[in-house]
Amino acid sequence: MHPGPAVATPPAGQERVAHLPRRVRGALRRAAPALALYAAARLAGLAVAGAVALRTHRSLWTALGTSWDSNWYTGIAQHGYGTTLAGRHGFTYTDLAFFPLYPALQRSLATLVPVHMTVAGLVVAWLSALAAAWGIYAVGELLHGRRTGIALALLWGTLLHAVVETMAYSESLMTALSAWSLYALLTRRRLWAGVLALLAGLTRPNGVAVAVAVLCAAGLAVLRSRHDRRDWRVWVSMALAPLGWFGYLAWVGTRSGGPLGYFEIERDWGSRFDFGVSEIRFLKHVFTDRGTPPHLAYYMGAAAVLVALAALVLLALDRPPLPVLVYAIVLVVIAVGGSMFYACKPRFLLPAFPLLLPAAVALTRARPRAGAALLAGFAVVSAVYGAYTLFYAGTAP
């Protein structure tokens, strides 16, 4: 008998690439319920906000796409950096305070597809929010199972300030990059973790949190395993992770005349890191001052900080993987330790989705009707407060 024709066997790397679309489709099918529920929660919130906009003869589109920081991002996307405005109380506001990845994507989309820059900003934010919900689900599923992943994504979509996830802001983009970087770390895809951490560091100032998580995970691996010490991917991920954050700060330094130029710009905005001293004074004012009560947004900011601290303790007691815990700790420290912008603290904490893990686990262990009722209640409160934030708060979310 003559042997049949030889069948070429592709290398293992090519097999993995060939199977990648299949794995992605399978992961998307598993995540579909989480994404559907997340989208339903956010659409419900937009429906409530839209009803308020119609009743008050305001524009929902304007509120979502051109409010507060959205204008700064759109200005960078249209004209590049270089805008400076004089503020009250001697503050000077410059657009160098805003990191470049989100407006770069906004500009790229508006260039590739002939749409208005505001439309491009909202599309980038909405796609980022879906990618973030998927990444959050993936981390939750990996750590505690599918039901927890679904609950975790839905909780993130029903947070009090979840309306920001559908505004032309950069929080959704950073959350997406951070969630998938953490997932890559947990599944030992170290190069992906480093690249995504680099991009997160180009998105927001607190994007450094995921870089710290990657460095801690890689450092621990090097200390514990001789194999990891010899793995070039570990060392490359450590080099890549902080590169975006440090790179942008270095570039700002060249524009502002000094290596600490970015922090000078933050001080010009009225913000500095004082290890929580001003936060303690703020909390004392909110809860003990008998004079004129602060704005509702400030009460919500104070409540968010206290809840975040409690959630961080619960997360630590649950003993999650090191990178997940480190990521959450760094975000909380940055939010609590920074001065000013107290009404914005819940937004600064939006990327800290691991803080929701204990609540997500508790929901999956509760009776189904009780869990569903709680989540529905969260969605209603989030939708109502989101409309208030857009049209009545009078402060940046």
C-alpha cells in the first residue's frame, strides 16, 4: 500500500490563532446574558433621562455629549492640546490635565466615519462601556462562576453614577482596558496584560492602578518561580505596563517646563494628593456642619467614599488574587487621598469594579426573587439619580 499524502500540521502558535475566533465567540455567548442585562439597565437609565429632557425642554444629547469634561475631550480631539482657561479663585485650567487615548479614539472615529465629533465621542464611550461590562463579567466568572460574573456586570451598570458610563467621558474606556488587563493577568497572558495596562495609563490619571497591579503580579511571580524568572514575557510586561502613564507625564513635562509639570497642572486645577486630609475635613463638614447643608451631589460623594472603604475591607477579607486587590486599593487611595472635586469621587471610583465582588457573590447566594428585586431597585435608583445628575445637579458628575 502506498502511504497517503502527508497532512501538514500547523505549528502550535498557528493553531491557537486559528482557534481564537472560536474562543472569542464562545466567550461572547457566555457573556451575552450579562451584556444584555447591562445594556437594558443603561437603556432604562437613558429612557428616564430622556423623559426628563422632554418634560423640561432640554437636550439629552447635549447633556450626554457636551457636558463638563466632554467639552475638554472634544476640544482636544478637534484641535489638539493647547487650551487654557482662567477659573475662579485663582485657578487655571489647561487641557494637559486630560490624558490622550480617549480623544485620540474620538478623533480617529470621526475621521474614518464622517460623523460629528460629539457623536464620535459618545460612540467610543458606549462601545467602551460594553467592552467594560464584558471584561467585568469575565473577571467575575473566572473568580466565582458565571452567575457572579453576570451580577458583577449588572451591579456596575446600576451604580449611582452609572450614567457616566454612557456620557462622553473616559471612565468606561479605562474600565474596559483595566478589566481585560486583569483578566489577562489572571489567565497568565502577561504580554496582553502589559499592553492593556499601557493603554489604560494613557486614558486617565488613575490608570496607573492597573500598571501597579501588573508590576506586583509579575514581581511576585519572579520571586516565587524560577520558570517565571526565565520567561521573557514577564519582564516585557513589567516594562510595558507603566510606559503609557509615565510616557504621558514625561511629555507633559516637556510642554510645561519640568518633570513634575503634570502635578503642577493638577494643582492649578485645585487638585493635589494630600493623603486624605482634605477628605476627612470634607466628610466632617458634610455630616457635622449645622449650617447650610452641602449640595446633594456632595452627600452622594461622601457616601460613595465611605461605601468604597467598607467594600475594600470586605474584598480584602475575601482574599482575591493579588492583582485584583492591588488594583482596587490603588484606585481607592487615589480617590480618597486627592483633594477637591468631592462630588466627582463616585466617578473616580467607577473603574474600581472589584469592590463590587463581595456584593455580587452575596447576590448569587441570595434567593433568586430577592436578588432580582434588589437589582431592579438599584436600577431604578440609578436611573433617577442619573437624570438628576444630568439636569439638576449643577456640578460635574
